[in-house]
Amino acid sequence: MLEAFDQLSKRETIKTVVRKKALYVMILFVQELDATKQEFDNMKRVIPMPIGHGKYSGQCIWVRSLVHRIEKMKEWIDKIVFVDDSIKR
């Protein structure tokens, strides 16, 4: 959605607002990374495993869900083309 507004914007003030919102999305991503890391650190000793899964397979499923959560947001950020790559990294 941000890209649509960036392409439609003619005035510099609108472009500035769209870029600020894109940076806000990046900040949300960093906050989500921190929250996921904190959740992993807090729960790695007592991992919530699905019933019927073994110890290690349940741990693997849980960790994979955390990784998937981060990867999905990273894909969205990579699709933002009007923000410099140096900011994305």
C-alpha cells in the first residue's frame, strides 16, 4: 500500500510522509524481532509443545513458527522498493 501512495504522490510533502511511514514499518519490524527474541529466551526451557509431538520435534515446530513469523515480515519489507537497501539491513 505504501508503494501505491509513493507512485501516486506528486508533491514532496506526500513523498516525505510515505517514507516516514515506511520507516515506521521498519521500526515495527525491529520491535517484532526483539519481541520474538525475548519470547524465545523466556520460553526455551519450557517450550509449549503440541500434544502428541515428541520433545525435539515439538521444539522444532515451535522454533520454526518463530522463524516463519520473522520471515513473513521480512518478505513484506523487502518488497518496499522506494526505501534504500541500507535502511532495510
